[in-house]
Amino acid sequence: MNRRIATLMVHTSPLDQAGTGDAGGMNIYVVEAAQNMAAMGVEVDIFTRRNNSEIADIIEAAPGVRVIQLNVGPVSGVTKEQLPTLIPALSQSFKEALSKARYDVIHSHYWISGKVAMPVAKELDIPLVHTMHTTARVKNLNLAEGESPEPMLRVQGETHVVAAVDALVANTDSEAASLVSLYGACPDNVSVVSPGVNLKVFTPGAGRAEAREGLGLDKGAHIISFVGRIQPHKGPEVLIRAIAEMVSHSPHLRPKLITNIIGGASGANQSEVERLGELVSWLGIDDVVRFAPPVPRRDLPNWYRASDLVCVPSYSESFGLVALEAQACGTPVVATAVGGLRTAVADGISGVLVDGHDPRAWSSVLARLLQEPQRRVLLSMGAVEHASHFGWNATSRGTLDIYDHVLSARADKVKNIG
């Protein structure tokens, strides 16, 4: 008998383009994992809060995968910070939706979805599995300069979710350890399943020269790219200041240097792109830094392939899908040595991990790599090899194993009571 899974993600829609608003790696994770589980014979319904009045209540996103809208609250104008006030209404709507069909497991993503799912799972007696993706306590320990800490409401919500669920899925051993040490999670309830990358889409393709020709970029340029939501926590300012340091200390690199900042404003940081543009002008590097809106997923591989280096200067990351995607395209990654990035990037093999966020340290690493083409070739080869171990099939199989475990544990519990 096929399993049917209710996946819940209410703070952003799986239909939203990653790199805009609150849509990021989690959106990709949920959709890719669902599609791969469906290919294995599991029916997946992804429940989300409607944020677009022009789409149907139920959309078939892929064979065996449906996206179902919960019509709660205003369609537009609701920020992630305002969503907690809608949790009771979302829970009621979610319960009504689940009552119309039989679901074997509820899998919630991010703390708000966990809070919505908790009473529904209890009332309908359905096992609840949860993936945090990011946590407030970890984020608050690694804030960017001037960044506001996550509120206590979120910390308390995450703590409630950890205590209530049947199983927690962590992206890495590091995240699993933080769930135990910072939230008191029972180690037996935490499983590690690494996210993946679509190895059919993100490939080296025809190589860097052809990618640059297709994008209209100089084939002889030094190209460094940042891809992601434009918010302080992702560290684009670190890269911008590092570029300013680099052109100051290695002026010979400047004439052929292109730095792409690709992505859109996120959440409460709607003025961040404008602020960073002003910073670029103040630093006098308008000639080497270019801002671009989020790129459609079908075009993203070429931007990765066209780059000599992709930078992920985040202050914390539960994993870092951008790093994995870039490496699968054959581009070495320079990333902060934090959280899941220590797993996503093999230091010295597929890229370089940098301790901290000092622009001078980042500048030194970037300048050295740009001036060592042979080392970049070796890192490029290592990047493709490293990424090859992170296919979505493995993610989906690991997740299905967790579902089987919680269902078996429920069955044994019922048997023992009987």
C-alpha cells in the first residue's frame, strides 16, 4: 500500500522562486524531495498558505505531488514575522484538509509549520516529523553586525516543536548536535539526512567558455558570484568589502574582475539591495560589482558554470544548497567555516572554507585563488566529485526510512498497549 505524506510549509510557498522574499533553499528541498519520493511510489501533498490569488486551490506540481493552498489570512502583505498570529487558524484549516483523506505521516518544515501541525497531528493521531532548516538559537549565536536577533517567540516555538514531534530530521551532524545541546532534543529522536542537488540539472555542461558566451560575459574575465537572498545573515556585505580590499591590494586584478550579486531582498530586509548598492558606490567599486535579480532555476547552472568562484559568506547555514549546486556545475566554492557548510564544502578539495568574516581574510583567499588557475582546475574536479555524493535520491530514501521507523514505533506502541 502506497504511503501518503502531508508536507507542511506555511511561511513560504513551494511555488515561489528561490532567492526572493522568504523563498530559499528550503523551497528547493521540499519540492525536490517530494518529487523523488513520488517517483518511489509515495504520494506527497504539500500544504502551504495561499499568497497568490491567481493560482488554483490544488496544483499538480509533478506526478504524485500536489500543492494545496490553505486559504487563511490576507493573500498578500503578511510578513513571516506576522504569521504566528495566524497559527490557530492555519491549524484549523490544515486539520479540515487532512480530514478529507488518509495520511500516514505529517512532515513539517520550519518552526511555524511545526506549531501549526502539532495540534493536528495529536488530534488526528498521525505521526509528526519535523525539519527545522534553521534555528533561532544557532542564528542568534552567529549574527551579522547590526542584525536583529530572532525573537523569543520563535525560540519558544522551536522548543515546543522539538518536545512534541515523533522525529527530527537534521541536515548535518552539526545541526543534530545543536538540536540536542541547545533545545534538549532526545538524541534517539534526531536523524541526519543530508540535502541533495539535482545532478541532472546542475552539471559542468559544455564548460565555462560556452556558459560565458551564452550570458554575454567576457571569456577572459575573473568572475566571482554570490547567489541567494540579499539579507545580512547571508553575508553579501562581507564579499563586497572583500572585493574592495582585493582591488586595493591587487589592483592588477581589477580590469578583468566581475562580481555578481544575484538575488532579491528578503523578509524585513527590503532596503538591503539599495543599501549594498550605496556601499558599493562609497567603496568605489561600481565598475566591478554588479547586482542582478533572482535567476530562474533553469538559467542558474550557466551562472554557476560561468563563475571562477562562488562565494557563500553566511553567518550560519544548516546546509547551504547554493554551495552544492555550484560545485555540481564544476565551480569551486569559498564559504564560511560554519554549520552545514563544513559538510557541503570539502575544504581544500572542492573549495576553501574561511574562518570568520574579516573582509581582509576573504580578500586574501579570493586573490590567491584567482591567481592560481591550476589550483582552481583541481578544485573544480574535486567539486564535481564531492557534489556527486549528494543526490536527492539519497535524501528521499533517508527520509522515507524515518517515516517507516516512526510508523513502526507507533504500531509497536499500540500492540504493547493492546
